[in-house]
Amino acid sequence: LILSADEPSLNLAPEVGDTEKNTARFKIVITNDGSHDDKFIAELDDVLGTGWSTDFYTKNTASSGDKWSTSGEEIEDGQTDDLWFIVEVDPDEVDEGNYTMSVTVKNFEEDISQSVTLTLQISAPQRGLTATVIDPSKEISPEYKASGGSTKNTVKFKVKLENSGTHPDYFIPEVESTLDDDWEVSFYQDSSKTQPWSTSQGVEIESDELDDLWIFVDVDDGADEGNYTLTISVRNTEDDPSARQEFELTVEVQRSDITLAASDIQLEADGVVGNASAIKDGDTVTVLVEVTNSGIADADDVQVEIFYYPKKVPEDQDDIDNLINKGFELDEGKNTYIYSLYKKSTNLKAGATKSLASDDWIIEGGEWYVEVRVDYDKDDVDNGEILETNENNNDARYSELLRIKPDLAISDLRVDSRFAGLTSKTPNVDDQVTFTATVVNKGAADVDNARLYITADSSDESGVILQDRGTNDHVEFSIDAGATETIRFRWKAVSGEWTTFRAEVNPSCSDVSINIFDCEQQGDGAGTETDHLYDELKRYSDNIFPVGGDAFQQDGVEVKFEILPDFFIKEVKMDPRVPEVGDDVEITVVIENKGNADWKIGSQLLSVVFEDGVGGTITTQVSSDINEGDEIEVKFTWKFPDEDKDTLLLTYELDVGSGSWEIDQTDSSNDEFEDNVAVIQPAVVGEIAALDVFSRELVRGTGFKVYHFVALMFVAVLAIVVPIVVSRRMRRGAAAAPEEDDVAPEAVEAPPPVKIALAIQSAVDGKTANVKVPSNMPVERLVQNCVGKFPLPHANFAVHVNGEAVDSGLSLADAGLVDGSEIQLVSLEE
């Protein structure tokens, strides 16, 4: 026996209510160094007294199911096992100090034993706190008349708190300094102010763990410039001096001054900065503005507005309505209607100047003033939203006059050459079809983010908007005035019949379902009036190609696609191939897609509907995709019904749905398949009579006759007593042997013939019948039995196999017919 402890000495700092802090776990490795397997018992040699709980375990779980058995745990010779000695102390009962324990392990017979000494150091909890301010100084320019939910008058500080003690502890923050009026301090656990930091119970931090304390300071919006210092303390709930920290935070209040003059406003036309006299109708004008913050404070969210308005204040109601329809708004302060070219917020550092540019403005004609104002508040025109040292320099006007329009046209449209012309192919579903449009801008204004749409008529709907790359209903592009661009629209082909392809740029917003807001905002701003993203002065007739409703042709051939599948029942197989009444027949329907497109399983379902002609119907859903040119098998099981018929007409129909759920095909006339199947009774030769004992026609429900048995027994006796030679007489024609069922056979020469399945094809109507007959049946008899039943009009028919006539005097077997042979009945009469 060999004993060893992984860690013979452990430390504990017990705490009331914390089981983990109160538990020590010693791992002792036991090695059976003997020559045989043995059981080993573990014992504690010491009496530890009140407040101690100890036990031995096979695993470090302290679970009752893992206890080391008091009768010993067996260890094989030469093997080791882990013995866990787990000690739990009661903090209220056990004092600080070093405790030594001796653990003895002995075998069951107590022949051998070993001891190991373990030491447990019990210590009192240590308290500690470290506070680190990430940024102790913050600047703020208070927002004038800030709303209740505004955060612009709030600064936040982040403090890292570390519990440097040995145990978890709760920490409480407090404000030590006196705050000015309308100043507030709050504490949170996160920067979003969703988890308050309790100032009564505190927040628990684990030993040696960090937590973030966020301190929010709400500043009075009328506070004077200067530095404000706040003293904050953080302590544990016991106010232990070792777990207390104090620190200072500084809030610097600053003010700004936003200035603007007429000289700060310039106009840029077609990339050239000039004056109003150089601007022509159709030019693109950008208003360039320089805004300066001459104050000592940064200014956040400075509202800058660039707008224009007519020189003549409109008086006629129609003129007013016209301006309103174009997006102009009444400005009560100026007593006129203005149109905003730019209205955004920006940030300005102290002493900085920022250059701003308005959105492009397309001149329509007329006389216009351009004006810029900063920090404007219609509810407080004197001060705005930012308190400044000077409120009288926030507005300036450019006094000269200004004007703009594009004219887009599609001069050509082409599609991939492989999909056009006399030798074109039809794209498959998801194939990429690239339309290439040549777009010309004949106007005087550049256009950004113009849209090209491709539409087509489908088998279900006209004017369908196609998808570029399967995601967007248009392609965006930019084109300069006077330029020509080649725009490619990549359509992922979709199933359907597609004709009447059209390309259109800058279409009517309502025609392509662009909402009125986007139509107004994403173009030149005149969408409300023109119903187009860009106003082309009503020159939209050449935005469509081909024009005038002509069909889209390429290389002299109309471009149209029939991207549809065509389902066809290629083959039906049965197992067994020639079934009998009562058989469970596995039917395999082979479906081929002869169309131009793959078919994928989706909301439109494809099924095979089988009917056996006597009321039985089985519907089986196709469960896999069928790509173009591929085929799949659909299997189902059908029980052959017991019907008093010669044949059953089996029908197979492809159900492609109906209405909006119908699967369109290139040809729906080939969705059905029919097959005649002979009704064959088990162990019965259908409707075809046999020639002798073993091929004689049996009546349905009749068993093996007694005279058959007597005849067989008689032949057996003759075979034993004396050898005889029995000659068979060939009987020809069923009519020559009346009451044949009542005459016993003369002799039996061979075992019953094997039944074979034949497929008989009639030259009269081309139909095929499946029968099972004895292999020894004469070929002539087979033809006779087909008269009136197959039906044949007379018996003057020859049997052909593979185009060659068969001797009618031979038996089927002698004629070379085997199970599964196919024969043809050919008339010998003209």
C-alpha cells in the first residue's frame, strides 16, 4: 500500500452561508502495491470536535452516491484510485488557526496500513476595495431648454471597482460634496442607465472581481462657464476602512458662439464655383457654406438649414398651391414659402470652421433667394437651441438669382446572344439573363441614383417587374449630363412564359410601387409633382425601350422565353410484373421533365393520381425536384382487387394543381397514362383454357377434383407393377371434347407444366393483354382462346415473336416462349 496527497495543505477563509468557502477538498492517491486485488478502508485518526464535518468519497462531488464504502473499495493489484477527503467547517464554531489531521488507509484484513498527514489553515475574511476613475474630467456645453429625456446636459464617468478582499462584498457609492441647484448625480451599473446601482443595499462584487460603476451628472442648462468638482466615495456595507475609497470628478462647463455671414455662402455650378449670372437652366447648383464656432466650447447638434424661396412672395392661391405641391413650406418668420435644400445637424469644435454643401438643386426657372441659418428654433427665434455669447450672427443671405433638369433616354437594349436569335436557347430557372441597356442623358443636369427597370408579361400577369440578381427590382446608376452609359440588369430567370420585355429608366413612381416619400426624397425632390424620382420636364417618352408598344426583338427575332417544365409519365413498372388477384403490387411511375426548366418543390405541389377502374384511388406526392431532362421515380403499393372482369383499365394522371397553385407546363396534354392489366386468379389460368389434366380450365372456387386423385393413384400402381408405355393423344379444339371435366385422364407422363406469363399484343387494336398459361399449351389453342375474349373476330391469326411466325402445332415451351415473353397476333386474312 502506497499513499500520497496531491496538496497536503489547504487554506480556508470560511464565511457564513457560503458552502464553497467553507469546504476543503483533499485528494489522496492510493496505490495497491501488492500482488493481489484488495479492498481498502479509509479512516480519520483525529477527533476534530464541534463545527467540523468530514467524510471520504470516490469523487470530488461530496455526493452520497460517491461515498467511499465503509467496508472498503477494491483496487486491483498494481492499480491506483483516488480517495477524496472532504472537510466542511462551520464559520461560527471553528476558530482561526492551523489544524492537522491524520488519515489512515488499511486493507480489509488489516494486514497493512499507511497514514498521511493533512493540514488545514483557517483564516478570517479580508476586506478590500480599489477604485480607478477612467476619465476624471469631462467637458459639457449645456443644451438650452433641454427636454426631460435629453442626455445633452448629462456627463457620465466610468469607475472601475475591484474587490481586493477574500470574500464577496456589497459596495455603496455616495456623493460627499454639496451640489449646486439643478445639479443631480445618479449611479448605475451600465452606461445605458438600465440597471441602477443601489445606494442603500449596494451591489455585490466577487472577490478579486471587477465591476463598472457609472456616475451620471446632470448639469443645469444655465450653469456659468467654469470647473465644477464633485467628491464621490464608495464603501462596503460595514463601512470597513479597508473597503472604502474616495475620488474627485471635474465637470467643465463651456459655451460656444456660432457665426455666419453672407461672404460665407458660395454657389457651385457643374463643379465650378461662380456667381448667379453664370448659372443656366438645367445646371446643378450646390450651395457651399462655411460655418464657424468662435466660442471656447464645442457645439453639438448645430442645426444648419440651407433653403431658397421666390423673390416675389406668391399671392395667387394657384401659385401658392403649386409651391406647396412642389414641397415648399410656409415660413411665418419670413412670411414666404421656402424650400429646404439642406437641413441637418452637425458638430463644431471650439474655434473650428466647417464647410457644408447642400443637396443638388435643379433650377426650374424663376427668381430665387438662397439663405442659410444656423441654430434656428422657430419656437425661440431669438436664442435658438444653443445658448451663445452672441445670438445675432446666425443668419445670412446670398442675394443673387439662380435654375435645372435632366433628359434620360434608352437608345438600345440587348440580351445575352445565346438567348436571342433563330438559334437561341431557353434559359433554365435561376440562369442569369443579362439585359444590357444603353442610356443617354440628353439633358443639362447630372443624375445620381437613377433607376433602370426591366418588365415583361408572364403567363399570369402583364407588366411584371423583374428582379436584378434576384434581390432588387431595379439597378441604380449615375449618369452625367450629355453622357452615355451601358447599364447591365442581371435577371435570375423565373419559371413562366415571358414575353413583351421592356426597359425603362426613371419610370413613374406609382407604376413601380415607389412610395410617395421615397419618390420625393430619393430623387430631386419633385416627386410629389411629377411622380418621378427626377423631373425631366415631361420628356419621358423615350425613357422606355422599345417605344410605341413594339415587341422587343434582337437579330430580327422576338425575345421571349417559355421557362416551364413538362412532366411526362415515361414508364410504369409493376412488381410482380404480372400480378394476380390479392397481390400487393409495388407500382413505380417514372416521371420525366421534358420541358425547358427545372422544377423545384415549393408551394405548388405535383402528385400522381392512380385509379384502378373499380373505385380504387391512390394519390402520391412527388417529394423531390425534377430538373430539366431528368426523371424521378414515384412508388406506391396497390392491392390487386378481386373483380369479375377480364382486365382492369389502370389510369395514371399527374395532378399539377389548379388556379394560382397550378404548375404551368409547356404541354399539359401528356399528363395521363393508361394501361390494361389482366385479372388473373391465383393458381388459375385466367380466361384461357388448358389442354390436359394440368392445363384444364378451373372454375372459380372449385378445388382439386377426386377423379384427378384416383387417376394419379392408378398411374402410380401401374408404374410399380409393370412398366408400360403410355402414349398421349393430341386433342385439338376445345369444342371436340364436351363434358371434358367429367372424363379422367388416361395417364400422367410428367409433372404439371410450369405457368408462364405472356404479354399478348393484338394487331386489331394494338392493345396488350397479360396472361398466365401452362408452358405445355399448344400455340394454336392459345389463339383459339383469344377469340371473343381478347377479343379477336376469328381464329385465323398467327403468333409472331420478334416479327417471326411461330409453328402453331408446337407447345408454348417448344416454341421457345418463356416467362415474360411478348407475342403478337397477326391476322392471316386480307
